[in-house]
Amino acid sequence: MSDGYTATATVSLLTGTATDRTVTETTTETSSESFWAEVALEAGASDTSLKLNLLTDPTALLVIGGTGISFKIGGTGTDAVRANPFAYLLDVDEGLGISDLLLSNSDSQPHDVTVICFE
């Protein structure tokens, strides 16, 4: 089965309250597999493993988190990527080369985290 997705990033630079510059990049891709998970992370959770099902080399990863939410890719020993309110990684040429994430919550409150991947 083939899925499709469109990824759009729009960044605006503000000077005071006026928009100084805006850049938008969009890519539309097809994928053979997709993955979607909603994970409840308890307060203080550290390096909670999340397997990305059958995915081994996703091209797109979106982590929607909140205060204190971070994740590591490629197992232990990697730098944590903050996901407050979200983090998006995309490499349509070479893929991300991951099959699992390590999720953490340094906040004193539990948070729900949404993870979406395409390969």
C-alpha cells in the first residue's frame, strides 16, 4: 500500500509586531509505510522506548509533545531533541535510519505525545 504526505514549513521573522520576512518550503512525497502512536508519558519519564513498528528508515518524523518532552533517535548516546510544542525531522533523500525512539518527560506533569512517521 502506498500512502502520501505533504510537509510544509513556514517561518516568519517578526520585527516588533510586523512580519519582516517569511519563507515557506513544501514537499509532497509517497511512502510505503506509515506509523502513528499516541503515548502517555508520566512525569519524570526517562528514555521510554517506542518501536516504530516495521519502519527502519523513515523519511519523515513528527513528534508533538509539550513542556519537558524530548526524544532521542538512534538509541542511547544521542543528544535529546526537544519537542515543545513539536519537532519535525525530514530527509527524503537518505532517510533517518531509525526504527525506534527514546521518549522523555522532564516536566512535573504527565503529557500525551503523538509520534507520526512515514517511510
